Amino acid sequence: MRITLLSTLVLLAAAGCRTAQPIGRGCRGQVLILPGIGGELPNQHRLKRMIDDEVEGVTAQVWDWTDIGFSTPLGDLVDLGRNRRRARTLADELVRWRCENPDCLLYLVATSGGAGIVLFTCEELPEDFQIERVIFISAALSPSVDLSPILLRSRKGLFNYYSRRDVVILGAGTWVFGTTDRRHRASAGMVGFEEPANAALADKLGQLPWDRSMIRLGNLGGHTGGFATDFARKHLLPLFELPSEPSGRASANRP
């Protein structure tokens, strides 16, 4: 009985303490999609397939940050120290990837708690590391968080989709349990980000609030509405379109 119990605990620990997958080698553009707490879901893989099939020259990958270390949904949200260590792992992977893919344009997409990992990762990246664009869908970050690590490293800035209908998870949920940057309030994925005081950085923050016209696109305004197929095709896929000609080394595309 003791052996069986011990074996079960070992298997459970191994299942919850995995390592992150390597980043794939893109062509002209590479998209990393970071899920929310609890790990990847079918809607993120659907967005990946849409990008692969409908955006020429761009390859997408769901990169599950919750695979790094022991993972529980609540811990993925509230354990700031562990999330910063996960972000350092992603930053190291991105630096290695950039050395192997110097001409590939990089896009980071994150939903819910994954937005915090992207922010923490940008804090760890070298100042001259170049991201083409960052996209947040229902981000579990506080509205007043400092976005400069993202905005300074992204050539086309940050696109943030948010919905005031996301009252259960990004309203009440983050009031009670906190955002990934550990503030107890409604998240930016519900109310939007505050505009940076720096005008140049403010120009690089684009925000799209939910409105009733999006219902016909399958987006009812809930926590996963931003992944609705028709909504994604209209509002998200155009964000990944590449220039008609290769732009040369990504590091040469700084603002």
C-alpha cells in the first residue's frame, strides 16, 4: 500500500513538473501563443491553425509556460516568484532562438495569466531585443502596470483586446485572487490599460474594447470571446500580416 501511494505521488509530481518545449524555427514570421493559467486549451490551438493556414509566411506555436515547474491553476496566477523564473526561461529561449533566426519577425500572443509571463519576459530580455508586435487577449494584468518593457521592445507595439463583460474572471476573480502582477482589482482585460505618460510609448499602445457589434462575429464578450473564429479572422489575423518583401534582420527594424 505504501509503495503504491509513493508511486502515485511520484507520478503526480512528474506530471506537474515538466519543462517547456523548444521554440520552433519560423520562416519569415513566428508567433508564440501563451495560454492562461491551467495551460493550453483548444481555442488557442484553433488560433494557431488559423494563423498557419491563412497568414502567408507565418508559423504559429502554442507555448505552454505552465509546463515549466510544478503547476496548479491558482499557483499559476499567484506565485509571482515562480512566474518570474518561468519568464526568465522563456527569455533565455528567445535569445537562443533569435541567434538562430536573426531575420524572422517575432510575435507574442498571450491570454489571461499568460500576459503576465510576456511582461516579465520582456523585463528579462536585452534592451535591443526586437519583437514585431505583442497581442493581449483578456489580459490578467492590472490596468496601471508599467508596460514600457513591452513597448520599448516591440516595433509595432502592444495590441490589447478587452471586454467589460468579463466580470467573473477578470473582474471578481482578480479582485479576490489578484492579477499576475499581484494587484487586487479588475484586470486590464476587462477595463483596458491606462495610457502611458510617455507620448512615444502611448502611441504604441492600441486597445480594442468589446462592443455589441462583435456578437455577430461569435464574440459574446466573455473571457474566451477573443478567440471566436470570425472575430479572430477580422481583428487578430491582420496583425500578423508581413510586409510584401522581407525586411532584413529583425534587429534593424527598431523604431
